Amino acid sequence: MGNIGICDFILPWSWDNSDYTHHICAFYHITIQSGTLDLNPEQFTGQDSKGAFWIKMDDFNVGNSSPLVLKVVDYFTKKSFDFKSVYCKDWVVKD
């Protein structure tokens, strides 16, 4: 496992008298040793996953992926990490 880089994301977020949230994210390169994807995780209050599945790198886009996922796609595409902050003025949380 190796550290790829750290980046911050500023996203619109209406909560507790705030308009934005600031995420600081650490990205790591990992190797999967074992296990399988959980296609139907238990749903509970606060669960932020509806499951997982494999998709092709070219199929990730702003319509189906979070800014954090798009940062990883950019890293693998360019073979370098962009440390600049990401400001998403119009980001909409996906349902």
C-alpha cells in the first residue's frame, strides 16, 4: 500500500447553517488480496452505499461519479496526481 496523495474538495452542502463542506482526502494505492464486492449492502439510516460493481475506466463521468472518484480516474489516466483543491460549485449528491 502506498500513499498517492492528499487533496481537498469543497462541495455544496446544506446542513447546520452551512452552504459548503470541505473534505480532505488521502488517496492510497492498494492491492486487493481477497474478498468479493458487496452488491447489496445492509441499508440503514446514514448508509451512503447502494452497493458496488465494476465498470470500465472510460465509463466514469460527472453524471455517475463523485468528484473523489473522478480524481482517481484522472490519476490513473495521467499517471500523476494533481494536488490542487477541487471546488465543485454545482455538485449534486447522487440518489
